[in-house]
Amino acid sequence: MLEYNFTHALRATMKDSIWENLGRQSRPNWYLDPLVAHAKKRDHMRLLARWNSGFNPRRVLKTDLFEEAFGEDQLLFGLFPASIVYGVDLAFSTVRGAKAKAPDGAAGCSYHFSVADLRALPMQPRSIDMILSTSSLDHFDSAADFETALEQTLQALGSGGRLVLTLDNVWNPLYLPLKWISRRSWAPFPLGYTPSLSRLKKLLLHNGFEILGTDCLVHNPRMLSTLLFLALRSLLGKRGAPLISGFLKVFSWLDHLPTRYLSACFVAVIAERK
């Protein structure tokens, strides 16, 4: 299924990349507070449960392993207990971290990991039943690279196969300032090109997919909430947990307002090959 091997040339090429350096860290100090990570995971799990009720994929692919390598917001392990699960990431170090944390496969479940560029996805065409892509296609610099990666991802899905895709929300007022900041030399990683939800739907329809649903999720004000929670942890340690939980509860109320597509950090779509 995975037509790729770890080679010395690949490791050398990627050794000094941003993503490789991030993956080498035991845990990035800017990454999500554990309480925030749990809330993010809960939002994603609720969405997946609602969208995939009754859908039992045999072969599953996740296109980004940073969550699995670093923390409490991981989604892959245990989500598909009767599936053959594949995970790919651009950084060897992140793949290694995710593999180290993968549980022993239960009966009927196994995990397989590989280094891959999503613009050249190492999967046989129409070999996957479900792809979960959590804010990974939005790290490319150009629309052309984004569309190439999307096409590669879609080609891996068989008839009736489903894609659950999340992307940065371009309609969030904080998105453009955050993207500008992410391009500074001191930022951990840059944000890339991401289309609007309407543009994404057009691309999926053009590639022969049916849109089954759209949504948005995670309403914490990015960057601002990260800085706030880091400050609370620095000043109060474990005593900051109740305050962080309180802020998260307030932010979650934004999901019930008519402005939810403005406050959400991510948009999500589920599509199925006709």
C-alpha cells in the first residue's frame, strides 16, 4: 500500500527543514496547553462521530502526524479500532514520534507510518476508504501546490471513499494577522495558502466528489489565547487550570452564535467519491 521507504537521501534533504526541526523537540513550548488540546480533540471527535455514524472504513489514512507525535489532541489512535491505519507526515522526526506513541494494534487494527510529501502521496490510487486531513494541506505556499496535494489525496480514495478535511478559516478576522506573524523569522512555522470554504467545495465537486456536509470548529482566538494560556501557566502553574477551563467554556459559546463561521479557527468539509 505504502510505496515508500525511508532513505538516507530523504533524511539529508529534510534534516534542516522547519518541520524536521519542530519534530525533533520533545514538546514545543508554544504548543497547545493540555486543556486546550483536550478541547480541540473533543470538538474533532464530536464532528467525526456525527459525520461518520455507521461508516466503517477498512483502510484509513491521516495526512498529518504532529498531533499524534506531541499530544493530547491526537486523533488517530483508537479512533478506528477495526481498520488498517496509515499515517504520513513530511518530517521524519514527527513520523518517528508518532510511531513511538502508537499503541499495539488490537485485533483487526494495525498502524503503518511513512514520510511523504502530500504533493506526491505514496498511496496506490483508490486504495483508501477514508482520509482524515487535519489542517495539513494549508501549509503550502501557493494555490497550485495546494491543489496538487488535494488531487493526490483524492486520488487515493476508492469508490464511496470519504475525505474529512479541515483548513484554516480565512474568514476569521485573526487569520490574516496570524499569517503575517507566522512569516516572521521567530515564529515556529509559517501558515500557507488556504482557500475559502466555497472555493474548496468547488474543487471537490470538480474532482468528482459529493459534499456531504460542512462545519466549523475550535473558537479559541488563535495566538491571543495561546499567549494568554502560556502566561497563566507561567504565573500560576497548575492553579491556572480553572481559569483556562473557564476561558475555554466562554469561547465554546461562540459556536452557538450566528457569527460562528467568523470566530472559528478551522472550517471542515466531508466529501465522498461518487
